[in-house]
Amino acid sequence: DVKVTQSSRYLVKRTGEKVFLECVQDMDHENMFWYRQDPGLGLRLIYFSYDVKMKEKGDIPEGYSVSREKKERFSLILESASTNQTSMYLCASSRQKQTDTQYFGPGTRLTVL
Amino acid sequence: SQKIEQNSEALNIQEGKTATLTCNYTNYSPAYLQWYRQDPGRGPVFLLLIRENEKEKRKERLKVTFDTTLKQSLFHITASQPADSATYLCALPPAGGGNKLTFGTGTQLKVEL
């Protein structure tokens, strides 16, 4: 079974802090994704990576950056956390095959005070 | 850009009945469509994929249809059980292909005894 793990289930940070969210997958998937999910807005793609060191902006990249130094690990960075970044953050991975499904981690509920 | 619509109102049905959820999309013709299940506080889990040349797909008590003329997919759960209570998301690839998916906001299903 594919396993996608995220470093924290719950995280509380203060405005202005730098926040790192880590995601690790164990199935050698080429693609990795970061989403945020908010009530009424659904899942929105923040960033996508299709290979080590390669990334593409998603629909809402402002205020975020990412890092993919190893194939299995994809990090989301909030350079200076703000209260409007309070949300559920979900990581996913998939193979390069176009129709391949995405496997999601359990999510990190981030609260920025 | 493509737009996906799922009924935002929760669907409440009695145990044993068939639940039918709708996913409508506009502005393009996707090569396939996926359905995911999401439980509260967890990441989505893939259920079924249906391609544009398939009218119907089944998996145990689940059935998905894909009407490319109506630009609509229907997701059916027959003989529903309280354990089927969850939010169901449809997801479509981008126009022109690629590995990213755009998710609908989901429909919450509640199966009552």
C-alpha cells in the first residue's frame, strides 16, 4: 500500500513565523502535490512537483514556497505565516502516468494565531 | 478554465437506499474523471476512475456514469450503509492533459439508520 505521511497532524504557529510542513511518500512516485482545504472552497492546489528539484505553481502559490531535494520528500514552506493561512494542508503523490490517482496524506491542520 | 460543480447541500438518505451524487463540469471535455471519498479530518481516498469512452464503471456497491454530452458524472452507492457517510469529491484533469487534478468542493452524504 502507498503511504503518504505528513510531519504533524496539528500545528499552532504565530503570525510572522516561518513554518515548514513535511511530506514523505514511500512508493517512488514522481509527482507530489500540496493542497489546502477550506470549508466551501474545496481542495486548492498550492504547488506541484513532477521531479526532484522541479516545481510548478498551482492555483494559490502566493505566500508559499516548496522544496523537493529528494524524490520521496516534498516540503511546503510558509515564509511568514499569516492568519489567513490557517487551514488544513494536504499532501498527495502520484505516478507520472496521466490517469494515475493521487494518494493523500492524513493532513496537517495549521492554526496561525 | 474548467469549472466543476457538486451539490453543496448534504444528502441525507435511509440505510438500504441508493445514494446518487452529481458532478457537473463546464468549458471542456475531460479525458477521464475520478471520484474520491473523504472522511472528516482525513485525506481523500480514491474510489473510481471513468474514461470518456466509458459510459459506466462499477466496483462492488459503487457505480459511476459519465455523460460527455450532458457534461455530467453520477456516482451511485447502492444498498447504502451508515459507514458510507462521508464527503465525496469528483476530480478532473486539466484541459490538454497533465498530472494535476481539479477537485470539486464535494457533497456530504449522511446515511441514517
